[in-house]
Amino acid sequence: MALTELFEIKMRMSLFKNLGLAITAMTIGGCQFEKNATEFCQDNLDFACQQVNLLVEDAQVANKIPRTLTAEGNMHWTRDGFDWTEGFFPGTCWYLYEYSGDKSWMKAADNFQNMFVEHRLLPYFHDLGFVFNCSYGNGFRLTGNEKYKQVLIEAGNTLITRFNPNVGCIRSWDVDKGWQSKRGWEYPVIIDNMMNLEMLFELTRITGDEKYQKVAVSHADVTMQNHFRDNMSSYHVVDYDSITGEVRNHHTAQGYAHESEWARGQAWGVYGYTVCYRYTHDQKYLDQAMKIADYIINNPAIPEDKIPYWDYDAPKIPDEPRDASAAAVTASALIELNGYVEKDYLTEACAILKSLSSDNYRARLGGNKHFLLKHSVGSIPHNNEIDVPLNYTDYYYVEALLRLKRLESKDNQMACLK
């Protein structure tokens, strides 16, 4: 039996062992959830199929990809040219195809991802992993379409051109123009970039070419060394000297302050290092993911309903916006992490999902301009996307529900969420 098969069996055994404890223990605010986990997942995924289908219809009429809403509540489509969020909507369609088997989702996903296929050759952006792994990566995983595989390979080849061996990281932003040029940075690397590594790991798996994983491992190792404080919170931006590789600054771009703890950044970290362990089985990545997860779970700034404020150190808590995107990313990561360890992370993931699925965060059918979840934050320092739905929030929410559902479909001793 191959090592990867043994590893997956071990993961599933651990997940099954923890599942009953996790979901029976889940209560929030004294309100008990009366359905078992399969019904919970199916109800929310069925709702997602209905709601997102309405969004697909809107997007097909506009021939554009939905991103969020404006402050006035109007649809905001992804930008022309390149938009780091453009892969999430077709990715959500792929997930709903995976759930339902309805080929109309496959057709929709293919249609929307074809709108940006040429962006695989643009060397100016680090978010090619986000864009192409969430869309074409899911498409290849579910269909085996060789054209999708080729798109992924070309996107990966473009992404690794941004790797500087002196630094050991993929550069996040170019600094010769735009708001980034005003920060005094030389070689900025953001914690978000951990999410672009999954495509590189996957490319080594499907092609056998180690060059992609070597870049991903180097980036993960350098980020582990320089991005995290002693308490395992993460800086948003680390700026490097491109020649010596030395750290020049620890800054933020989307958090409250350079030394504050930007909520989505913490989520990117736990998700990214969980992915690193999935592909490498290197214990240091598992240890890192657990430390970040423990920091998030035990942080006193996390509200009772588990949906964080946009920054753990935001000055007007509790009168600060929540960020459902950070919660959705964290929930999805914790479900996977739970399968690799003896410690229970599934309880926390289920608690987050229950809150996200409540009326406080999940939209009513036909509302919210047909996005699934409310109350996310893009970037408060940029006065952009504040307390609005976001396409990546919906993507990771659906992903988390699918991950939870997969566990229960394989477990004959299903407990109830009571």
C-alpha cells in the first residue's frame, strides 16, 4: 500500500474517532442544534445550490464574475485585467457540482473560469494559486480534463518566476506602482501567499516535477521563520532585502496596525500549513498548524459565536465589523487538521459552521444579492469591502461543509448535533 494511502487512512480514522465527540459537544449561546451532521450539511448545501444558482443567472446575464457588493448594496464584479478573487466563484460552482452531480454546475464553472484563462501567463501577480487552483484545480480533480491540467501547469510555471532564491520566497506584490509603491517596500511577502502554495504542491504530485514543491517548501520555511510572533500570531507583511534575504520590516496592509493581529491573516496561516503537511508529511508543518490553530481557538478576542472581528486588536471592539471570511477559512482548515492529530479541532470547526449557518450570517433565499454569507471584510485600511458578502467567504464555507459531509458519509456511527 502506498504511503499516501496509509496517510489518508490514518487521517480518516482520526477524524471518525473525534467526530462523535465534536458534534455532540457543540452548543452556541444555549441554542442546541437538533439535526445530525449529515442533515446539517445537506440543508446548507441544498440552500447553497438554490442561492448560488440565482447568482449564476445574474452573472450569466452580465457575463461577469461576482466578487462582492458595493457600500450601497449594488453588485461589484471582478475587475477587468486581473482580480485575485476571480477563481472563487467558478470554484464554488465546482464544489456544488461535486455535491449535487448536476452537470449544469460543471458547465457554469467552465464558462466562468474561461473568462480569465489567459491570466495564467501574467507574471505580475502572486495570486495565481488562488485563481487557478480553486477553479481549474477543482475542475481537473473532478473531471480529469487534460486541458485543465495544462492550464494549471502554465499558471504554476508563471508563479514560480516570482521566486527569489536569495529570499527563499515568492514575492507578493510588485512595488513599482500603485499603493504598494508608497510603502517603501523592496520585496514584500504577505501571509496570504501561503494559500498559493497548494497549486505548486499539487503540480509536483500530478507532473512528478519537483521544482514546484521545492519552491513551495522554501516559501513555507522562510515564512515560518519570519512571519510569526512568539504567541504564534502572524504579521501580515514581511519586507525582505532582495539581495541578502534579510528582513527589512514587519508591516501590515489590511490589519489595524503593524503589530496587530489581522483576523484573516491568522486563518491563512493555519490553512496554509495544514496544506503543507498534507503534501509533505513533515512534522514541523503539522506542529506549526496546530500552534496557529490553538492560538486562534484560545484567543480571548474571539467572540462567543466564534466569528472574529476583522482584527483581534481593533480599537472599538465590540463595535467593530466581524469577518465571516476569516471564520470560513478557519473552519475548513480545522476540519482537515483534525484528521491528522489526536487533538480535537472538529468541535471548534462545527461551532464556527453553526454560527455561519445561522440567520445572523447566512442570507435568506433570494437576499444578499444571491451571495451565501453576510458580514465579511476585505480591507478596512483601504476603506474597501466593509461588512459585505465576499465570493471567497462563500467558497470556503461550501468547502468546509463538503469536508464535514465527507466525514459523516463514511462514518456509520453518526452522532447528533445536540
